[in-house]
Amino acid sequence: MAKITLLDGGLSREMTRFGAELKQPEWSAGALIERPEAVQQAHTAFFDAGAEVATTASYAVVPFHLGQERFNARGAELAALSGRLARAAAEAARAKGQAARVAGCLPPACGSYLPENFDPAEARDILAVLVSALMPDVDFWLAETLSCLAEMRTAAEAVEGTGKPLWIACSLKDDAPDTVPCLRSGETVAAAAELAAQLGAEALLFNCSLPEVMEQAVITARETLARLGHPLPLGVYANGFAPKPRDGAANETLAEIRDDLGPPEYVRWAETWVAAGATLIGGCCGIGSDHIAALRDHFG
């Protein structure tokens, strides 16, 4: 079996273990404002569980969550803080002899799960702030929860010239999945894999979707990239949301977490992703440090 690289899990809910409160509209950005120590403690918990990557808590540092006025005033400051907190946790893990890298989170700039609202010009301005602020502290970029091909292109443009690798993570249609695996926009995973290769991404992942839809996405991406003669590392970090239709954007409300996805069950899903060809495994919303520890014990 190929070596498995363990990612972290869902940072926002992990923060609540250390006193952060998830409120709307700020979501995880509120922790950066009110309880930054909880952010670093959450990163540390994931490293202690065996994760090799800390993803910066910059997902909600966008006008969608902060509002335009507050983003203009504090967006760069909060993004930079998220980078420093992740870096501090990574350096502490490295001092213990652990592998530890920092992924600079580049979120869907115009709202999660809302490909129809994506505005490339608006997104470029938002991502420019995040990239500049995170640049000193990250090892690579993780453009995540992308729901359409246009978001992939804009993320790649945003990091061009930074000299740091780009990982792209796409969110899949899972409320009424098609036979052919698709992004939330309805564009195919095969098209996303082709575009990831064209954009020079160093890895392609699927995240913030139900575990049930991940295996076929990995198989499709692997087969597409093989046809192109352009293999890439593939990864999965699923969410723990209850499997039912959801209205609106992700994080508009505190979504219900399913009760049939504890660490043992999550490991069983991860086995199917690894068998399909994934080598980068972690968790998204609702997947905590106990899940990552179980993955470490199983794959380590």
C-alpha cells in the first residue's frame, strides 16, 4: 500500500473543544477574533492525533462571513493571524520529531456550495488579500470546497508566482448525486481532474461532501489522469453532515452531524478511498481529532 499522508480534520468544531463558539455570520473567523488560543489548541490536537498538515483557520475570513466593511478593515490581519497560529502549532510538532506542514486555506470566496454566485473578479480581490497575508507562514496552498471549475481557475491564478505548490479540493454533489460524479455545479469530476492537471496542481482532493460519494470520484479522477499521462496524488476529507438535502450555503446554520460516523466507521470509509487510489486522507466538518487518531492507528 502506498504511504498515506494524514491531513487534519474539521477545524471549526474542534475549536469548540477549547472554548471557541461557532456563531453566524462569523463562523470560524469569530474564533480568530475572540479565542485565537482555541485555534492553536485545535491545530495542536490534530497534530497530536497524527495529522501531518495543519490547515489555516482562514476559511471564513471572507466578506460572506465577515461582511465587506469588516473584511476590508481586518481581513488581512485575521488571515495573517491564522497563518501564525498554524505555524506555531506546526513548529511545536516538529520539535517533537513529527512531520508537520501548514496548508494555506483558500476558501470559496463567494460562499460555500454556491457556484451560481461565483464572481471571478470579486474572488480575485478577496483571494489576493488572503494569499498576501498567509504567504509568510504556509508551505503550500489548499484551495478547498470548490464547487465549480471557475473557482479552480481563479484559485490557481491567485497563487501564481508565489513559488508554493497548490492543492485543489473540490466539493461534490451529494444531496442528489448523479451516476457520474460531479461537482456541486454539475460539472464532472473528470473535467475537474483534467483542469487540475492543466493548472499545474500538485494534488487533487475531494472534501466537504458525504463519505458515500467519495470513492467513485477518486476512481474517476485516477482514471482520467491516467489517460492524460498526468498522475497526481489524490485525497479525500469527507464531512460528517447528516445525509439529507440541505438548503443554502454551507455554514449558514450549524448543520446536524450524523450519529453513524464515529472513528471506526470513518476508518472503514477511508479504506474504500485508499483502495480506489487516494493517499491523502483527513476529515472535514464534524470529523475530529479522535477520527484522525483512528486513521493513524489503522494506516500507520
